[in-house]
Amino acid sequence: MDSQKISFVRLIVKAALLFTVVILLFGAVNPMPAIGHMTLYNWLLPGRERLPYGDDPERSYNLNLYSLEAMFASHKLAGTSKAADEFRVFVIGDSSVWGFLLENKDTLAGALNAASLHSADGRRVVFYNLGHPTISLTKDLMILDYAMQYDPDLILWPVTLEAFPLSKQTSSPLVQNNANRVRELISRFDLPVDPNNVDLVAQDFWDRSLIGQRRNLADIVRLQLYGFMWAATRIDVHIPEEIKLRAVDLEASEDFAGLQPPELRAVDLAIDVLAAGIQRAGDVPVLVINEPIFVSDGANSEIRYNSFYPRWAYDSYRSLLQEQSQQSGWNYVDLWQAVANSEFTNTPIHLTPQGTLELTDATLAVFDDQFKLQP
Amino acid sequence: MTLTQIFIFTALGLVAGGFYKRVNRGWLLFLASVLAVFWLQPASLIRNLPFVLPAASLGLATAVWALTLPRETKISRQDWWAAGILGGLILLVSATRFIEPLSDLLAVRPPAVDFAAIFVLVLALFAGLLFWLVRGRMLALYLSIMLIVAILIVIKSPPLAQAASGALRSLSGQDPALASPLDFGWLGFSYIAFRLIHVLRDRAAGRLPAVSLRDFVTYIVFFPALTSGPIDRVERFTPQLQTDFLLDSDQLLTAGRRLITGLFMKFVLADALAFFALNAVNAWQVQSAGWMWLLLLAFSFRIFFDFAGYTHIAIGLGMLFGVVLPENFDQPYLKQNLTAFWNSWHMTLTQWVRSYYFNPVARWLRAHKIPILLVILFGQLTTMGLIGLWHGITWNFITWGFWHGAGLFIHNQWTAFSKTRPFSLSPSITVPLGIIATFAFVTIGWVWFALPQPADAARVFSVLVGMK
């Protein structure tokens, strides 16, 4: 073998070794949480008004990712020091809170901010949209748990029955891909969720390596890059010209998440997860709202309220939640009919801008009554 | 080329690079290039088109070789072998429909073997007729150039491409109403066409060396340079296939450096800038002049890193196979004037257009006693207009070309003027000023290049100057 060939082989071997070491070291150290905190938002780019989510990244300049650190780091909340005159309110929940098919100004948090409320002691009330467009109380709890470090004064938690079935607690991809965080919550609050549920993505050493994490890393980088267009346009959602409206004519089915009439039982629902959230908030009051829903008057509307809910299940859920709130002393308000039927968009819970205003008006009345938050 | 394709080509280069004492490099590159034409061709909604277009590229290459072979040159045994292998490979690509993993060579299901066989037969007959009947005839050479230009016009013109797509859809039993110009993506044809025209023109001028079929086809469809150039010259390219080559560590390091630079430019910088570079959608979404300038700058750097990155990759891959391709970029954004910019941006295209359009036209105009000022004005405008048209026969590329043509003319006149009245400004002022002015001129020109509709460009300009 001549000297040139020896150099050639050495070069390849050294490069391969170095590459392998970097890949494995990444898995051993697990720097993903630290990397998630590294962000262009809130210094070079303005923070986002809501947590990142986008099914159509190229048009919404937004994307889905699983790193809570990166999601929060991109939110304006992470870049806003709490001023002495700020009364801080977090709004957590599903896609109706996040504002599916709505611009930021038309979301619940946006409309509440537009009301320019002040607390009884004169502080400015600032609402932060921490909704995320997947439906699971466990997902909400995970976000609430993470958000507590940002020192809220009040938490607004709109919920709907779809988030309650135990079978749906791990259906959110955000939950599935934060398995360790969710298992820790299950353990800490003794939640009725199986920590060994196959939905929860198990990560072995290889998955934690640089190769295994390449997708998550790319998502964090893409989140930063879409930030430029977010900053330039303030667009973070794609709203199509035409929206296919929620169904009016319904299937003659009484099934709900595999549960059958005549009534739901408390053990069928993840009420303990809601309780865990309120417990996690500690001294910070939590206002639980039963979200408005679309009530159909089409075919089979005597069986179902809408495509989500059979009447027996939804009525039963409202009773259970009311009863549980009274027993536990929760701040709870049922606003299920606070919005006109014409103000729902593509699902029985997504609202038009006008629908959001109607919900906002109803919520403002509760704020005035229960928390003395007034314009 | 995708990352996977680049890695596979690199691996092939590394493996083959150590074995050229046992492997014939000329045949290896011939085989690899022929197969790569099919592999790199993107999918199309028109039935069999991803097979037909690469096969047509190879057929055109063979036909032009047959047409341009000097009359005194006989077809060698190697040429017959090359023709046989070429036909065999085209049939083999179609036969991969029966071999599941290999059928991925084409982006769509390969066509029936009898279809491929008829295609090969027609190509062979066509090349044979050209060879025996009209080889080297001026009329045939110029008609061939016109045919290639006509194909280029059809591909580059959206209405014509749509009409061609409709016709092809009808031929293949598909609905012509669904035709789209995007159906007709003939990979690398812009480069193939210019290489073929160069060969035909040089043959007509009597300055083309005799080249074997194997080396000629490799030159036309050499896989590293197929998608984004550079446009080499046949007399520079083919002798490199005859020399002894064994990949050593120095060459490997040089090639590796070019590859890594190219990969970084293309897949990191250009792809990152693409997230917020100016396009037809965000042109209407941005409201402030500052952000619009940022988007335009992002486009300016994106197009450079994308194109220069691909060139680095092509040159790096070429080096792994012992072929040194010509440089295409030389720090164009650091040039002090527009003439220097065009001598360093897509250099092989500029040289081609200068050789085969500007110089002959300027000579002809001068010979007809046209005033020099008009010769320069006409030459600059039409040359740059031609370069614009090469990118696409649409108003925006033509405007972009004329913008640069006008800029070159003004620079030419300024240079002549300043020679008679020298300024006393220090180079420490004029050099950076020249670089900034040139970069600004080029960057403003990208507005037309980036946006397909006049209304888009008008909107962007109005925001850039703060009128919106």
C-alpha cells in the first residue's frame, strides 16, 4: 500500500470516527431542552402572539413542533418581563382558544386584550394566548405546568367534552412526543392516565442521538426561519378563502368515544386532570369555562347536538362538571350557548371573529362578577 | 439533485476513484451519466414522459454526434459498442418495471419494454439517416440548431409548454384539459441545448475535433453538470476522459472541500434564506419598506448561494471522477461594476452567449457600417435579453435581461467618459462605492427575476420606495 492510499483510508476512518462520536455524545448529553431555549424570538424577531402551530407552514409561516422549550421561547410571554402594573392572565385550551382560522386580534385572548381591562388594584390586565390546537386536558395541564414559571395572576381554561375522555388524553402529538414530561405529571398528580400507554413515544439512546433528533432539530431551526416572515407580515395562520362549514345534518349515532348512553360517569372522564391543573396553579385562581358549541337543527339533531356530541353525553358532561365544580369550589362557568349558531366555522367549537366577540362579552361579565376585572 | 443523489454520486466517486487501474473511467462515466439522466428526471403527470424526455436527450446527443462527425472519420468499434450499450441501457431502464427495487430509478413506473424498443429503434434510424445522408451538411447543421432552439422555446414559454403538454396528454390518452406548463419539466435541457448548439456551430465553422460517441454522450449529459451546469466546451471536456487518473488524497481533499462548500451553500444558506426570500406570495403580504428590502436581499443571496452551491457540488463531483469542470462564479457580489459582475456570474453561460451571439452580431453590424454606439447598445440589450429568455420566455425575464443590458451599456459609456476626464477620488472610496452600487443594481434587478407578474413587481417597487 503506498503512502497516498494510507492517507486516504486514514482520512475516511478519522472522519467516520469523529462523526460517530458527535452523534453518540449528543444522545448521552441530551442537549435538546437547552437547544430549545436558543431562539431568535424576543430579541432579533418579535415574539409570537400564540404558541407555534401550523398545518401549512409555507402559507402560515408557522409549524408544529414538540419542544415546549422552543415553543415558549418563541412566544412573546418569554420575552416580556412582568411589570409591576401588569395583571397577567394565561388563556389555555384547545384550537378554539388558539384561534383556528382566526387572526390574532380575533382570538379570545386578542379580543380580551382589546377590552383594556384593569384589576381592582389598578393593574393593566394582559392576556396571553397559550392555547394549542389539539384537544386533551393532559396537553393543557402540561402547558399550564410549564407556563407557571411565568408568574400568572389568573388562568382562564376553556374546556369542552372532547378533551375529557380518558382515551383521548394521549392522542395529542404534543403529549405523545413529551412522554417523560407527561409521565412525570402522571406520577406527581396521580393522574388516571396509563404511563405505559403505547401512544407515549418511547425514546431509546439512538432516538436521543443526533440522528434520532434530526427532525426535532430541523423543526426548531425552521421555527426560527419562519420567524422572519412572521415579523414581516404578522401572519401566523392560513385562512382559506372558503371554509367548509361544520355539519348541520348529523349521523344517527349515540356513540361518544366508545361510551354508550344513558349517562357518562365521572370515572369515564379525566376530571382528575382538570383538578390537577387547578392544584398546580396553587394560589393562582383558575376560571374553568365550558366552551360554546354549535347546536344543530338538521337531520338527527334530536339525537346529537352536533358532529362531536350526542345529546345524552353532552348533557351528562355538563351536569358532571357543574357538580364537580360545586363540590370542589372551582371557579366555573358554563357558556355553552353564549354564541349564536351562525358564528361557528368548520367545527362545532371553532368561532368566527363575531363569535369570539360574543364569547368575550360573556367572559367579561364573569370577570367583572368574580374577579373585579373591569374596563 | 437531492442530498441522497449527491451522496450516492460521491460514494460512487470514492469507490471508483481507487480502482481506475482496473476500471475504465470513460465507460464508467458513460454508464453513470446515461443512467443518471433517467434517475434525476423528476416525475410528470404525463404518462411515460419521465422516460421519454431523458431518452430524447440521449437520442438528440446521438443524432448530433452522427451529424457532426467529420466525413473522413469512420465509425469505430468503440462507437458501435457505445451505441449498442446506449440502446441497451434505455431498454434496461424500461425493463426495471419488472424488478421492484430497480424500478425506483425512474420517478414513475417505467414504460412497457415494447414502447421503449420502438423508441430506441426510431432513434437509431434517425441517427443512422442523419449519419448516412446529411452528415456535416451546412443546411442540416443549421436546421438542427433551429430545431433545438424551437424545443427550447416550447419548454421555456408557458403557453407553448402548456400546448405541448396538452398534445402529449392527448397522445397518451389523458385529458388535455388538465395540461399545465409544469408538466413539461425537461431536466437539464437548457444546458444540453447550449452544449449541442455549441457543437453544431463549431462543426459548421470547421473547428470541432472528432469525438467518440461514448465521450460525446458523456459530455452532453455528464451527471454532475446536468442540472445546473456549468456549460463546458467539448474540446476541453473530452480529452480529460482519455488521461490516466487515480484519486489521491490531495484530489480527494480538494474535491471534498468543494463538495462541503457547495452543500453548505445550497442546503444550509440558500435553503434557509428561501424561508423569507421574496416571492409572488409574500410580495403582497409585506407592508413596510424595511422588511421588503430584507426579503429582496434574502432573494439576492439565496439565488447566489443556490446556484454557486450547485456549481461547487458539480465541480467537486467532477473532481472525484477526474474531470475538472470550468468555474462558473468568481465572487460576483464583490465586483466593482456590472461588466465585472457578468464576467463572474454564470461565467460559462456568459462566455457561450458572447461567443455564439454577441461577437458574431457585433462583427456583422460593424461590417455593415452601423455606428459603434448603436452596435454596443443593440449588442448589450439583445445579449442580455437573450440571457433573460434562456431563463424563461416571460415578460419578467426579458425585463430583467434588458435591465442588465441597459446597465452594461451605461457602464460602457461611463467607462469611456471617465477615461477622458479622470477623477481624483481615492480607491478607498471608489472601490466600496462601486461594489455597493453594482450590488444594489443587481439586487433591484432580481425583483423582475423573482416575480412572474408585472403587478407583483410594481407592488414590490412601490413598497421598496415607501409609496405603500
